[in-house]
Amino acid sequence: MECIQVKQEDADWRIYHAIPPNTPTSLETLTSACGLAPEVVEESLARLERYCLISRTGTEVRVLSFGEALINNQIQYDKDLPYTIENGVIKARRN
């Protein structure tokens, strides 16, 4: 299979929409489904995770629900919150 080159935004869009709703998928499945090089998919997944759109657990990737994305964004950007979430565990924020 020939891997195509695309802009980062286009790769992110393609990969995000290739992740099935409510079902985790793998890097290998996304690479095959999107026709992109594994390193392009990996870089895109890192961006999508940083933008609080997906969650990664081991080798599995899933789309965050609207509520999960909202909470993750608030935790990431609102430094006045007294808590944070680390690996799915709510913890008091360290000052």
C-alpha cells in the first residue's frame, strides 16, 4: 500500500473521522484505513490528544465524548481549579 502525504490539518481530520464512535481502535487499523505512514498517524494522534479530542490507553485510541472533552479542556487550561485528572484519577492540584 502506498502512503500518501497530506498537510497536518488534513491528516488530523482524516484520522479523527476514521476513529469509530464508542469503539476504541488501534494505530495499525487507523494507519491502514487512512493510507498514511505510521509516523504521520502517530504525530496526528499526539496532536488530537493534546487538543483533548481523543484518549489513548495503551495501543487503543477512542474519541472523547463532548463532556469528556469539555472537562479535559477545563482541567488543562483553567489553572484555578483545585483538582486535576491523572490517568483517570481525580487528584488535588499541586501548587
